[in-house]
Amino acid sequence: MHVYEVIRRPLVTEKSTRLGELGKYVFEVDRRATKAEIKQAVERIFTVHVRKVNVLNVPGKPRRVRQDRGYTAAWRKAIVSLQPGERITLFEGV
């Protein structure tokens, strides 16, 4: 899998902004991506050193539109911890 296919987009929420101050950054990643692939992708795209990767599988939520019932898409979230003193400038000023 190509490094730009592993990371889908950064997640910018209140919680992820607070984590950014601690050197942790949150991304939506491909559901098939492993921790090693996520680490390699972040290091190559942002030229930083990754210390740790935590991964969460977010299940789809049940939704209903009139009579039709279904689920939103399930997705995968990665919380990437960087070495002390390193930052990803993409998140600065958001």
C-alpha cells in the first residue's frame, strides 16, 4: 500500500487539538493499514520520528431514513505519538 493511501485525512477536533499540544496527532487511516504502515507513512510524509502508534476501529452507527435502516461507514483512527520536541506543522494554528 502506498504511503498516501494509508493516511486519509487528519482529524481536527477539540480533543485532537489538545493531544497535539502533547505531541500526539490523530488521523483517519485506511481500514487495512497496520501500525507499522501508519508509522512509515507519517515518517515519510511529514519527515518526523514516530515513537508510538495507537489504532482504534470506529464502528458504524445505526441510522434511519424514513423506513430504511442502515449504518454509517466504519472507519479506523490512528493516534500517532512523536519523539519529544518534534511537531507536525500541518496542525499549527487550526
